[in-house]
Amino acid sequence: MNTVNEKSFPMEKVENGITYRFHEETQTYRPYFAENEEEEPVVIGRFGRMREQYLKEHYKATYSTMLLLNTLTPHLKSIDDQAWELMDKIVQQLAEADGTDEELKMTDQLEWVGRMNNYRECAREIIIKDLIETGI
């Protein structure tokens, strides 16, 4: 892919085993990594960001090591996925144990909403203590 732009600069060149692509706006060559184009960006949710903040504040060396080894993002994504699964499970168990069901939702919506918000908050606190704020 050594096409030439209108100013006769090669659009792509390889030096020292690194591929560089010509950037039109800055008129410079920038490193190009093919694997970066194929990957979709990883979205890290609320619990993953909470875990990242916890690692930054309490385990700085571990955070830096994971960041340098490129294992931080998969770790945060895993924590976030686990947390949301646990959240659903805990809320469901609390609702079943307390007798909160669809019948209550139909008869007294405000009571149902209040209970569900309470269950979610309880589940969030459990997740923070058991999953987010744990050592490595």
C-alpha cells in the first residue's frame, strides 16, 4: 500500500520494522498499528471506573503495572461485567425474599419503586465492598 499522495510523499512507509502513515493535517508520519483499526473500543461502565479509581488511590504500583502491560482494560471490563451480573442477581433475590412482585407493582407503584430503589442501593453497597474494594 505504497500509494503516493499529490505531493509525491509515500502514504505509508516502514522504518525499523514500524509502519508509518502520512497524516495530511499535520504533514507528518505517524506510527500505524493494524490491530488497532479492527478492534472496537471497550466501554467500561460505572463499576469498572470505580475499580479503576480504587486501584489508582490504593494500589498505585499495581495500577501502573497493569496499565503498562495492557491488562488494565480487560480487568476493568471483567469487573464491570461481574458487578452488573451480581447486581441483577442480588436485586432479584432481595425482591423475592421481601415479597416484592408484579402484583405490588400493579397495586402500589410508588411502594414498588421505593423498594426496588432500596434493593439496588443495597446491591450497589455489597458490590462495592465485595468486588470493587478488594485487593488484587
